[in-house]
Amino acid sequence: MTSATELPAAAPADDETGTTGLGASPLRTDALPKALGIYPYAADLWAEGLLWGAVLRSPHPHARIVSVDTSAALAVPGVHAVVTAADLPAGPDGTPVVADRPVLAAGVVRHHGEPVAAVAADHPDTARVAAAAILVEYELLEPVTDPEVAFHAPPLHPDGNLLRHLPLRTGDPDAVGTIVVEGLYQVGRQDPAPIGAEAGLAVPRPDGGVELHLSSTDPHGDRDRTAACLGLEPDRVRLVATGVPGATADREDISFQVTLALLALRTGRPVKMTLTRAESFQAHATRHPALLRYRHHADADGTLVKVEAQILLDGGAYADVSAEALAAAVAFSVGPYTCPNVFVDAWAVRTNNPPAGRMRGEGALQSCFAYESQLDQLAKQLGVDPLEIRRRNAMSTGDPLPTGQAVTCPAPVTALLDALADSPLPALPLDDPEADWLLPGGPGGAGDPAAVRRGIGYAVGMVHMLGAEGEDEVSTATVRVSGDHATVICAAVDSGQGFATLARQIVQSVLGVSEVYIAPVDSDQTAAGPAARGRHTWVSGGAVERAALMVRHQMLQPIAADFGMSVELLTISDGKITSYDGVLGMPVSQALEGRELWATAQCRPHPTEPLDPETGQGDAFVSIAFCAMRAVVDVDIELGAVRVVDMTVAQDVGRALNPRQIENRIEGAVAQGVGLALLENLRTEHGIPLNASLTGYRLPTALDTPDIRIAALLEERDVVAPFGAKAVSAAPAVVAPAAVAAAVRAATGLPVGRLPILPEDATLA
């Protein structure tokens, strides 16, 4: 294992110098076509004889469907088909994790915006008019919108309202500390708000199957679920992954895909569907709102003695990934700190609120906000510096999680904190009337400059990589080399994380080939799994490396035999094959001349196990990544306006495979975290969203995004991970909201117990 090292904050322009391979920062493979506006997204697709689809959605959060009359819609000129749940040959159920979400509502609607029927017509406006003409008679039911009420409310689903209860028990329940701090914390409903709304094209096939063109992040999973809902064999559904216009969460729920395919099969013609932004808010899952109660016990020096917590996640109407999010919230309930006694009870429940699902750091983010707020309370009571209280309890490699699992991967928590401490603070604003835009509220919105207080806050967090609790993680890749170029075939979707660029770098490093082509992704290829939890860097990158190494052996073996040496004595660097003794110096292009080589390989990490349902114990995670952050904010204590001035990040990356790409991912994740801290909350009233538009749902703009500085990218390689690298984008999103809250707390002295932080939370009357 290597020691931790620090990388420079700015990577050199390797794309200009021609440097390639791992550790360089070449230009992203999709940068130019995206900049030119020619990158293919699903919304751009067209087909001969195209029809347009539209969906009728429920205006009620909870109601019984008495009848559905489609006659008026069918009478609209240009309408070719209208479908309801009754038209699904395999029944209405199908969802990414638990089969409890209907494709089209049958009998009852459980959340506002739930799909009820769909229309295909020869013009998008005609389709929407026809969908609105469908008459649905509802019998309104009382919605359950308070997750605490859901425990005792009538069941909203045949499976009941409790999605999962997970207790965690470790240590002595009677242990007490000299200092006790308590807190109640709330996290709002953050929407992923992808830059491009959901869109897709379905084309019927001559064999009675269908071909789907979607911005899917899990082509094989989506294919299999679609086929099951349509009563087709999986090989009769082909899914082609188009460009993904933003994916920090799951892109579409199964209803969108199945409904689109069903309309194409019913009409026998291609059908395209593009959602409006308002529909997009209804069609994808949000972050789980959470309520967390915490009690920390500590000795007089601040050493943690016991942590007690109750965690409640609102899963909305359907299960989705709530069980998985709850596991992360519980396992990381203490954070990257050691504590011998931990007692947690956690629940995820169904309500009639919008469904919650996968979003960067699901579960881990909610707990991070709570335990970091608790440490700030503890530091204040003890009169200890916030950095010091974290150092005293920091986890190290080999320490156990509260679940009993030993953290065998590098856990450089103290080194991350030290990097923040050594990083200079930003300058104070100049006393200049022309600089009033630097104050909270901006030009014309600022109050008295004398009411502005600066606060500095710290937070540390952790996320797991890959699937958890026994999920089988595997990916397959094929590498072909012919002449002076190589092709990578891997069904890993580049959802913005830069996997296509990474795959190119891997092959360049292993084979010394400069020209590497990444084949488009479709479900005819061998499965690579979903683009989530940084898994493609690990499992798909690992599969590409293994396949490339097999090709390398094929290429070098005859050369080694000619020189009477083993393959291990040959190296490839800068496009040249050299021997250990310097006798051989052959260009790779010469070794490959007239040859075509290929190999297919898999990567499967070590297995994990489910957490014990009684004690929460178990080795549930493959590996963990850590991040520490310092936030600097200015707060107008009279108006409650907050401006984030600076976010400084120190992150555990294992190995920096592409430094510039890492920095870009960190910047995007921090911006998303700042959005949750101060702006983003999909507000609901009686289960109905109140601000489901980009005018009502506030997102951070360039003016809201602070300076984001990288204090350190700590490289301490994870020996069980391919290349030793760790995922990078989820951890900053998890930590940023807690850091901003800590800074506002420091500026105002107020407790700040909810996200997003409202003006009244930062106002000193």
C-alpha cells in the first residue's frame, strides 16, 4: 500500500501535450460533439412514420379509479392508440428493485402524477390534447403524507406501509458519557433536475419485439424489466443507450419505458415521447426526505462514548431503492468516526408523497448532515475547535464500522482534515460600494453590510462504492486490436462520469495504442450493470483492464519467444515495446502489423452480505470513500440571506486516474450539495408538489456557486480495487450540505437543523 500523496489542484493540459494513459487528463471523448451540439440524445432522434406519445397523469395523490373512458381520446383526429393498465399483457407491476410500482395505475393511484393512460398520435400536440380528453372518474382517498403517521395509517399498498426496519446494536446499551448532546434534523426533498428531460424512441421489430432508444443508465436491467412487463422474452427487446443529458440519479422509472414500448407495439409504428419539464418532475424519483433524532455521549475530552439515533426515510409511494438507502443511512450513522457503543433504529415507509429513489449518496447524505451537526454541538459545549473534535474521533484503516465490518480500505480521515487546516482562507470582501454583489442578497438585495457575519464550517463524510448487502457486482468487456487502433466493447453507460474517456486511457496504458474507439452501448452486448455508486470505474474499468492485459499477452508472447525471454521481461511505454536489457525496442504498431487480437474478460469484486435484520451487523460493503470539506459563508443576520463564498475540498481518491476529470466531478457534486443546503426543496402540500418547474424549484446558478478549491486529492491506493482508485462524485455531494450548515451555524450561533436552510434559520432578530 502506498503512502498518501497530494496532487496539484490544477492538472496540466495533457490534451495539448499529447499525454495519454492513466494519470493524464486527456480531452473527454464526448467534449467536442457536445460543444458543437451534435451529440446524439434521445430527444433528437427521428424515424420514418413517427408517432408521438403522451401520458395522462393523476391529479390526485391518492384515489381509487372508478372508471376510465378513452372514447373521447380515440375520436380525436390523428390518434392511433390509447392504452391503459388493461392493455399490459404481463400485468401492471414492474419496478427497478421491488416489483411494487404499476406501469399504469390499475384500481388506485398512490401519488400525484402517477401515469394512468397513454396516447400515440401523429403530432405531439394532438397526443397531449387526446390524453387530456381521457375521462377518469376518481373516488378520492385521504392521502398519507406524514411519514410518522404512515406507521399507523391504513395500508397504501398490499405490502403495507413499512418498507424496511433496520436496527443496529453494538456495544453496551447502558454506557453513558460526561457530555450529552441531542438534536432533531430534517432533510428536504431534492430533485435531480437533470439538464435534459426524459425522452425516448420505441421502434417495433418484425419479430414482434421492440427496440428502445433511451438515455438509460442500466440498459440490461431496463431491457429485462420492460420485457417482463410486456410478456416478451428479453431477446425480443433491444435497448440502445443514447446520450445521457445529466444523471446524478436514476433517469426514468419503468413506466416511461414500458408505456413507450407498448404504444409502438400497439400501433406498429415508431413512437417518440419527450416530457415537458413539469412532467419530468413527476416522472423521476427524488432524494429521500428524512427525519433524524440523535443523541451523542462523549467523555470530557470529546471522545465519543455512545451514539443513539432514530432515522426515518420517506420513500414516497413505492419501494424503489429505499431499503438500500436505509442500509447506508444506518451503517454510516456515526460517520467516519470510531464509537464503541451505537444503537440505531431506522425505518423507511410508504406515503402518498412523490416516490423517492436513487440520488448521489442516498442515505449517507441524510446521516452526514445529522452526525456532523452533532459534532459541532459537542465542540461548542466543550469549547473545542471543530477540526480538533473530529481529529480526536477520526476513523483509521482497520477500525470497525458500527456494523462490525472492518474498514480494510484506506481511511485517511486525519490526513484529509490536516489538508483543510493547511489550506489558506479566502480574503474578506473589500470595503468598496462597487463590490456589493459579493454580499448576501447581491446588488439591490443586500441589507446593511454591518449585519453581515462570516462563518467557517467543516464536515467529513463517507459513501460506499458498488452495490451492497450481497448484490452481485460484475461487468464484462471486450478489447479488440487491429493495426494501430483498438476497440472497446462494454455496456457501461457514460452518464457523465467519463467512463468512455477512462476506458480509452486504460487501453492506451496497457497496450500503447493511441487510437482507441469506444463502441456505442446496447443490450445486445454482455451486461455491465447500472451506472451508479461509481461502480463502472471499478468493475467495468477492471474488466477493460483485464481484457487489455490478455490482448497484451497475446501480442508480446511471440516476441518474447523470439528473444528467448518471458513476457514479464517486456514493457510497453510511449508506444514502444522494450526489453529489460534494452536489446529490444520495437514500436507497438510494428508488433501489431497484420494481426488482429481480441479478448473478453470479467471483473467481479469480493462478495458482501446482508445486514443482520436484528442487529444490523454484517460485511455489507465492498469499499468506502471519504471526503472532508470546509465551507466559508457570509450571512446577513438581519435578512437571513446566505452567500457561500468558498468550498475547499480534500478527498480520498485512491489513485487519480484522470485528475482534471476528478476535479470536474468534485465541482459538480459540490454545486449540487450547495443547492440542497440553501435552495432545493420540492415542496408538497397534501402530497401535491407546489413548485414542480424550473421557475418554482430553485437551482444554484453560476452566481450561487462558490469558488471550489481542491486542497488535496489524497492517493492511498485501495489494494483490492482495479488501479487502486475510488469513486469521487458522490462523497462531495454528501458532505457539502453539512459543511454549509456548519458554516451558517458558526456565523449565527443558531442550531441550523434542517436542509435547505431557510432565511428564518439564519436570522438573529
